[in-house]
Amino acid sequence: MHERLLSSIGSKIALNETAMNKLKQFFIPKKIRKRQYILNAGDVCQYITFVEKGMLRSFTVDDEGHEHVVQFAVEGSWISDMASFLSGKEALYNIEALEDSEVLNLGTQAMDDLMHQVPGMERYFRLLMQNNIIALQRRVVAYMSLSAEEKYLKLMEVAPDIMNRASQQHIASYLSITPETLSRIRKQVSNKK
Amino acid sequence: MATINTIAIIGATGNMGSAIAKSLSKPGSYRLLLMSNDTDELAQLYSQLKEPNTGTEIYSISCAREASWEADIIIVATQNDAEKEVAEKIREVATGKIVISISNPLNSAYRQLITSSDTSAAEELQKLLPNSKVVKTFNTTFAADFISSVIDEKTADVFIAGNNGDAVKTVSEVVKSAGFNPIIAGDLSVSRTLERMQLLRIRYTMNNSYNWLAGWKILHN
Ligand SMILES: NC(=O)c1ccc[n+]([C@@H]2O[C@H](COP(=O)([O-])OP(=O)(O)OC[C@H]3O[C@@H](n4cnc5c(N)ncnc54)[C@H](OP(=O)(O)O)[C@@H]3O)[C@@H](O)[C@H]2O)c1
């Protein structure tokens, strides 16, 4: 139930048996079903969520009702509306399970307590935040300056797993292109091979 | 629109379990996970609840651990003597969650409590589930009250005791959804009083051969 989490943390900081047992107590284990929401835009995001199994997406809905996928999260990754979680203000994102999933939720208070009580966790979260910023910057730059095909190839390279598991519609939305463009690019790319 | 809480009822086909499930099955309030070992009765309860409430997400699950894993709030509605076994099954998946204790630790003649005066069934459950937020409630109502929470023209009071303020608040909402008037009575040790209040009322009901549609009401002006 905590295997992925422990290996994610263990890859960044040294964890002994006591620390492992201790840190499990701070996470709320939850099973969620495909299509179930764990956050609705407008609510406050109360948890940062670690994915042990399955896949989720965060997305916004614009005034015209179009969805925009912000992030996919598969096994071993975190998902949340970080701005809402940190500020206590209304979330902009919705978070939905795309597959039956198993997650571990960490609340604000629990996160604070965890950092105080388990040595090294502060470092783990600092590294996590750093990675978040790097990913965010990459995404902004890709959005502004890469062509549709380049964005597609980039995603293929860093997250082939997501490409296989997510729907065409969601991948297109994530890349800010139409499903038609996505299918055209897919054809082109496979023809080149 | 807030995501709605998921409530697992362990022992959902019992007197209390089924009464609570019915009272919480109105669309829009909660997702319900009904857990029972008796699959036939469970299927029956499921269709009984699902048909008039097609808008409510209701699932039947035959494993206490699975149901609790998927839940935000867990109601342990088994007989008091099964709580230890249930607690062991759900301990890990109930971490950080609200666990509602409804039990009254009565002896077989319903004349006495089996707990000593310095503890309560709720506190014993909390010891078994150290990482969960145990909240006492619904123990001072009879199962029959869930069919009609208004008795003698008054909405019956339901007392709530717990150590975690947010958990107590969330449980107050559950109590309200079930049709009762929630009264926050204090920390978890107040369960000692609440469990004895029910003993008093059971003895009174039996001694006078009253029916079971009866409740507590605090009167004040
Ligand atoms: N009845 C009332 O008016 C009332 C009022 C207030 C509080 N309470 C409290 O509520 C609790 C339940 O009382 P009740 O009258 O509803 O009893 P009940 O009708 O006997 O129901 C208990 C249910 O729990 C199930 N169960 C037993 N062991 C289990 C296990 N290990 N895992 C899953 N399910 C299990 C039983 O199933 P099987 O039959 O298949 O074993 C039964 O369906 C008690 O603690 C009682 O003190 C009752």
C-alpha cells in the first residue's frame, strides 16, 4: 500500500525502518474509482496526493466549457492543486481518476508534522518542489515555443506510459492541440519510422 | 460543488447498519459503501436503497478492509464484541479517517455495561485504531428512530463525542443528514456517559414495556 511512496522517498533520502513505519501514519490511504473526482474547482485543495496505483489527471474548464488537462499522474507521482493547497484559497483545478486508483493523501497539518517528526522529509519535499518548478517551467516553454509535433515527441520521450494509457482526447488537450491534429501527427510520426 | 464524502457501513445489514444506510441514502449527500458478510441480505438491502435513490452512488462490498479503504468515514455497525476483529482488519486503511463508534457494550441481559467505569467502547476502539479519529455518535438512538426522527413532535437529539474538532464537525453533518439534531457533547471520554445514557433508556423501556420509538431531547429556553 505504501511501496511506491517509500521507494520515492527512499530514492532521495535515507530511510530506516523506524522512519518508514512512522511516516506511513501521516498518509490517508484511499481507493478511488475510475471517473471519481478527488477535487472540484472552487473547493480548497486539502491534500497533496501520491499515486500508488492507477492514473489521475488535473484539468481546468474554461468559460466556454472546454477542458484543459494540466497534468497526468501515474504510479510514483504526486498530484494536487498546489497553489490552493499552500494558500488555502479556492482551487482552479479539478482532479479526476482516469483508472481505478490507489492513492495516499497528505493534509497540510500532517505534512507539517511529518516534516518535524521524520528526519529528512523536509529535504524530500524541497526536492519535490524543485522538480515541480522545473516541470512547470518546461511546460510553459513548450507551450510557448514548441510546435505541435515537437510537443508530441517530447511527451512521447518523457512519458511513453501516459501516451499509452490516456485517451487521445486528453492527450490532445494536454498538448493544447485538437484531437484531429494529434491523430495527423501520430500518423506522420509513425510513417517516418 | 464539494466532492461528496464516502461512508462505509461495516455490518450494513444489521438493525442499526441498515437503518443508518437508509437515512443517508438520499441523493446528493454521500456515496455509500455497504459492507456485510451476508451476501444475500446485502443484495436485498442494496436494491431496496438503490431503487428509490437512483441518483445516489451506492456499492455493496463483501470485505471490510476494501470498503474502509475506499471510505472517508467508516461506521462500525457490528455487535460490540465483533469490533476488535473488525478493527484489526481495517487498522491500516483507516489511517487518518473518521471512524464512528455507535456501540453500547451491554451484557447479554441488556442490564449492565461490560466496560469498567473508567473507559467506554469508543475509547477502546480508539486504542485499537490509534491512527484514526474515533467519534462516538448514534449510540443514544434506537434503530427505529431512523425511520421517524421526529418523536412527540420534536426532532430527537443525537449526541456526538470526539477529540478531533474537524472530525466532530463532519460527523455533525452526517447526523443532520440522517434527520437528527446534533449535539456536541465533548471529548471522546464523554462516551462513558453517552453509553450509560442508552443503558438507562433500554432498562426504562424494557421495565415499562414501551416500544422502541423513543429518543433523548434536551429541553431548554
Ligand atoms: N439496535 C439498536 O437500536 C441500537 C441502538 C444504538 C446502538 N446500537 C449498537 O449498534 C451496534 C449494532 O447493533 P444492532 O442492533 O444493529 O445489531 P445487529 O442487528 O446484530 O447487527 C450487527 C451486524 O453486524 C454484522 N457483523 C457481525 N460481525 C461482523 C464482522 N466481523 N464483519 C462484518 N459484519 C459483522 C452482523 O452480521 P451477521 O448477522 O451476519 O453476523 C449484523 O448484520 C451494536 O454495537 C449496538 O450496541 C444498537
